[in-house]
Amino acid sequence: MIHCDKQGDLWTVTIDRPDKAGALTRDMLLELTEIAETATACKALILTGTGRVFSAGADLQEAHAGLATDAVWERLSSAVAALPGLTIAALNGTVAGGAFGMVLACDLRICVPEARFFYPVMKLGFLPQPSDPFRLAALVGPARAKMILMAGQKVGANAAHNWGLVDQIVPADELIDAAQALTHDAVTADLSHIGAIKQMI
């Protein structure tokens, strides 16, 4: 359900569970984490999914068993954020709940016009992952972060783009090509140079 396509210095990681709206089990989260923790030598990493939803967050059955508050979510987002290469979330559809973490940890986010963004922690009675509110507020500002995390707003692609949550909106059939185009300069550069610029920003 997790595929990693390694083409030289460019890795494409795909959540492939369209029948379950990309819902993540603990095993899938561990696999994503292990990929991120071993991708330290790749110059660019694209994170994407299949179907109409990028990820609905935690698998429902496992969420009730404690996955919703498991430390693996933070471990995953921390691993993505720590990568020295350029990271891009190429969102094929909606992002919900805990799936926000790895998306916020990426350097860039692009999405299809149909994508929606929501993180219903207030409604469900959970706290967000520790790093998520900070990363979200850094992108959209404190008030809009509260709109998502506290007021439970479902944000469409256009609003997400206007807020700075996503950087580009592209048609579904152009999504991966658009993501790959954004990696062109990075994959032809030295990894230490990429990391140095990333640290400066």
C-alpha cells in the first residue's frame, strides 16, 4: 500500500489505498517513516497518493485502538522535515486529520482543484500532533490555523492557495509532471547546496 519509486536522486512515495480513501494503518505509517529516515541521500522526494483522496488520516479501526494519538505520526513528520533534499507533497485529493503532519512538513505543496483540507481534532477530542500547529500557523497565520484546528473549517483548494497552505493548483493529469518540474534544479544540484539553502530559509 506504500510504494517508493527511486529514480536516481528523485524518490516518489505513493500512498496506494484508494478503496479506503488513503487511510493509514500503523504499519503504513512505519513504512513511510522508514522511507523518510533512509532518504537522506536523495535530492528530492515527492509524496503523493492514488484515487480522489490523498489520505483521510488514521484507519478508522486502528484510530479507535489508539492510532490517532500514536507518536508515530510525529516521528514521520519530523523525519520528512529533517530531510536535506527538497520535499514536495503532490496532493491528488483531500487531506484530513493526521495526514496533515507529513504534508505540512514538506517544503512545497501542490494539489488538484478538488482537494479539501480539514483537521477535525476539536470535534474528535484529540490534540493535533505537536509540530502541526506551529507549521500550519507558519504557513497560514495563527487565525487561519485556528479556523482549521479549532473552528473545524474544511478549506477548499482555492482558499488553501490564497492562504498559503498550497503553492500551486494543477489538474490531476498534470500533478506528477508539475511536481517533477519543481524538482529539476534540486536534482541537478549538490545535496549539500540544497540543504544549505533550506537551512537558510
